Amino acid sequence: MNLSEITAGLNQRQLESVTLDISHNSLILAGAGSGKTRVLTHRIAYLVTQKDIHTDAILAVTFTNKAALEMRERLGVLLRRPIQSMWVGTFHGLAHRLLRTHYDKANLSSAFQILDAQDQFRIVKRLMKENNIDEAKFPVRKIQWFINQQKDEGLRAQDIDAGYNYFIKKGIEVFSLYEAHCRANDLIDFAELLVRSYELLKNNPELLEHYQKRFKHILVDEFQDTNTVQYKWINLLFNNNNKVFCVGDDDQSIYGWRGAKIENITKLETDFSPIQTIRLEQNYRSTGNILAASNTLIANNSNRMGKSLWTSSGDGDLIDVYEARTERDEADYVVSTIQKIINDGSAANECAILYRSNAQSRVFEEVLIKYNIPYVIYGGLRFFERAEIKDALCYLRLMENSSDNVAFERVVNFPTRGIGNATIEKVREFARDNHTSLYQAAVQITPNLPTRAANALSGFTQLIEKMSDDAKHFELSEKVAYLLKESGLVNHYSNDKTDKAGSKKDNLEELIAAAKQYNHEDDSEMNEVVGFISLASLDSSGDTNAPANQNVQLMTIHSAKGLEFPYVFIGGMEEDLFPSRQSKDEPHLMDEERRLCYVGMTRAMKKLSLSYAIKRFLHGQSLYAYPSRFLDEIPSEYLNKIKQKFGATQKNYRDDDIFNQDIAPESSGQLSIGVTVKHAKFGYGSVLNFEGEGDSARIQIKFKTAGTKWLIASYANLEFV
């Protein structure tokens, strides 16, 4: 295959990126819609076909299962050969592959199980209950988040200094209990996959040297989304004799809340020096006005690596900015506009409604239903996360490995077979006291139980044993079909009166199809059943559901990253909503909010509409809103301002006094929106908002010199002017 075939269709900057000197490290700063996946896959094809680099010498890492699948498919077409054995996948997927291959060196058994977030939550909750840790003071979700946050930093319980923080001290205590439980039961959660694979390489110098020599070229997609342990993992594999090729965009770093470190992409220039950098700035997605507005917005962030997107496709329409009286008015405007777009011949799924908070979806949903427009919430439960699918997979897990305690606990009494909580607790106690699995404890404890409980428990263990023996030589899909019938799951869900559409039974049938389509060659380090179970576990950690056809798409802006739509509507462009209130006093959080807005805007291909409400009912309160500062940061020449439908005067949101509107302020005695007040320290200001009652009442005031502040009414000692 010659060079012209590999580089066909690339623009000049993409071509330069693909053919960069392979003796140097490389950073490709790829703006939104600039073809980064194209560059990454063509770079791999260039290495293989033009530089004689064997596919086994390449490690390509990305973040989502969708991106990894797309990369594999494109590479297969480009190279015209199967690439099953090639190390292309997500961080979690490749870490899992490493641990399956070297499980003994990682202090695991070959049958270790992967915990999803729900399983992890249940274990943490039970450990806290067993150790009398008060959930009211230490919510399970917060403790679970604390544990995963530490692992994202590459820390173990003993590495953490709690100082005088009582919550952290208690978090460390639960973390220690949880780690001990996982070690005893051969369990790995998602964050542990990365920590354990990093420790595997770090603690085994010969193994590390083997992979450093093997992977001559390490390619990383979406580098701005790496967390601490992912960065350390890449840095560990790098030894100056191999080379890294990183693609990313600091302007699209929006996952700081889940551990991503934007500074990782800036550290590349020192940690992987010398490094050659190219900027991909030609955008193939959006119109000129959308890009110009987005460029101006993001330029307000400091410490950017810098780039400016452009397009050759023309300016296109101005960006609509709609001022709504209420959130209902906003939804009516957005949905009526979508109705016109559909009436003009566009498909419903070409339209996306984006929002900062999930709570905003409700009103949009109500109005879409009123207009009889089909819609789907993007990011709902993934297939392998559904309860009926997890039930089936737990039976499969027990058939493969009866020592799987998590699977045992989920299905021992499902479908119901008369095994009560008291019996299960006795099984747990026996297992703890005798250092054995729950399944073996169930077998051994049966003779000591009352007849009814003994019969029910032995019926379950005999069922698992029978299914394991009968299906020993079945094909994978035959095993799945067999267990669905023998376990009683099909019968249970067929008779489930809450599932009127029969979707749960349909999902079980789809699981058989998934087993048929499973390609074991991708996971040849493990047997077929373990590979399929692992695929299901890893899938539940990754992407949200793909958008359904012929439906308007509703989603958070975080969920929209990586997607594009001809028509995009971003609602709730208001202070304290977007940007969020939590970001107000933290410059780095405000920068991330601005990047999030930039990501949302650059999802639009043909038409972008932004909207805000003067008054919004959210989280149980009716609040007056101040238009988002992000609107003020977009030059007016790119905007088409649209007045409310219900007669309020068009507001100029660049004026200092935001209350030049002919709507009456809501009043609470002396206090009302727009009233001028005087504070002993901050001076004169205007009341923007107020919430709560009595001693806990809070007032939001925009002071002329001190900026906007929330004050406790009972302590503020305000003078009303």
C-alpha cells in the first residue's frame, strides 16, 4: 500500500500530523470537529504500511467503547486485514487485558470478577452496616465516591493523610474494609483495573521492560481527559526508546469532577520532551458564525494552549438567543421551533436539546409530549446495566465460577424460591468464619438448617451444579439460552405484569443474540465465557446509549461530547445554572464551565439556539435569574436576539441594571427583586434573588464595587434605600 492511499483525503495539517517524524514524540491539538480520529487511525496505518512497524508493537488507547470500536473498524478498512490481536481499546479495557494475562503477578486468580458501580455500592453499604458506620453522617454514595476518587489518584487507603478531617478518616476506614473484602473475594472495580495494572507494571520490572520494548509506539486519544493514574500508566510505559503520539484538546476538558486533569496535556511538553506539536484548526462540522462565537467565548479562559477554529463552509445563520419569561415559555419556544424544522422536512433526530442539569429535562419532556414529538433521553441505562440482564449474567457467572459471591447474593433468591434474609445471613456468617465462598458455605450449612430453608437452599445449589454440568459443552449462545430457561428467568419476566410492553423478556432474547455475535478472538487471553462476562462488565462502565432513530435527542452537555447534530438548542443559559453556582468562587471551575459551554456550542452543525428564562422554578423554588455571563462574552454580531412571546420588553443583558423589564418584581415585605440596598462593608447594590425563610433566608445582591454575593438575611443588616 503506497503513501497516497494512506493519506488520501487529508488536509495539509492532518497530513503533517500523520507523517510526523516517528523518532519524536508528538502532540496533536485537535479542535472540535477537526478530524482527530481520522488522524489517529491514519497515523497507525502510516506506521504499519510506511514504516514497517508491526501491529503488535502499537498500543492505541482511547476513552469510550464507541471510540475504540470506531478506531478498530477504520483500521481494518485502512489496513485491509483483521486486527483482532492489536492492543487497541479503552484504558479500562487494556488494563483488564493486562490483568487477565498476568493475573498471578497481580495477586489475582484467573477467575477474578469485575464489579460495576451498583455492585460496589451494595458492598460498601453492607460493610458500613456490619461495622456500625452511620449512613446518615456518612452517605454511602459519598463514601463510594471518595474511594474511587482516591484510586483515580493512584492512592491506597494507607497512602492517604486525613489530617483533622473526620469524613476523610471515616472514608479511609471504609476504604480499608472494602479493599480487604475485594482481596478476599477476588474482586476488581473499574477504578481498581487501572490502579492494579499500574502497580503490576511498577512492581514487576521485567514485565515492565517487556512491554516497554514491545510497544514502540503509544498513541493516546482525548488526552485532556486523562486522570492521574492514567497519566502515570502512560508515563511508566514510556522509556525514551518508544514514542508517544497524543491527540487532545485542552478546550474540551470538561471532566474535572470525575478526576480528569487538564494539566496533564500541558505537562506533555516537559515530561515527554522533545515533543513536536501541531494544531488542527479547520473544522468540518459547524458554520462560521458558530465557530467565531465559540472561539471568542473560550478566549476568556486563561492558560490555554491556544487555537482558533475556522471553516471553509461559509458563515451560516446567526445564533438565536431567546429570552423566555419562564422555563415553560422557554420549552414552548424550543419545541415549537423543532416542530417547524420537522415540518420543513428534517428528521426529529437531527435536533438536540442540551442542558446543564438533568432536572431541566422535565419541562422539555412535557412540551414534547404536548406537541406529540417523539424524544429520547440520551444516557439512560445501558443494555448490560439492565436488571434482567444482570440477573442472567450472574447465573452465567456462577455456572463458570461458583465462588463468585457477588453473583450468588444477587440470584440466590431470584426468582423467589423461599430463601429468606435470615438464611442468607447464616450463610454469610459461616463463610466468614470458615474462610470459604458463599456457595460452599450454602452447601455445607444446609444440614444444619430447618427443613424448609434447607430444601430451598439445596435446591439452588443443585440447580447451579446441574446447569454447569449440562451446559459444559454448549456453545456460548446455547449456554445463555439454556440458563434463561432453567433458572426460571424467562418464565418470571414473561409473567411480570409491570412489564406490559414485554421489553424485559425481549432484552433476555437480545442477550442470546449478543452471545452469538461475541467475537472471542478479541479476548483470547481468557476462555469464552469469562471473556463475554468481562465484555458485559466493561461495557457497563463506558458509553451511554446511542441515540435512537427518529427521536429528538435530550441530554446533558456532558453527555453530548463527541456527538454532533444539525440543530442544537441549549437551554438554561443563566447564572447559577450555567455557569453553576458552585463554580462562582473558583476560577478553575469557572474555566471548566466555560469549556463545557464551548463543547455544547460546537455540537451544532447548521443552527444553534441559546435560551434563558427570567424566572425559573427549579429544585422546588421559584427564582429570578440573571442571564449567563457566557452570553455577554459572545459578540453581538454573531447573535440574533428574539423577544419573549408574552410581551416583556427585550432586555439588553449587557446593561449593569438587569431589571430594565416591564415585569413586576416579586416582593417579600420590604424585600423585592430590584430593590437597592446598602451593606456596611460592601456598599450599595441591587437585589437579584432571594430564597428560604426565617433565619435561613438568603439574598443575592449585585454590589457596585464588590461584585455579586449571597448573604444570610439575618446577619446582613441591610439598609433598604
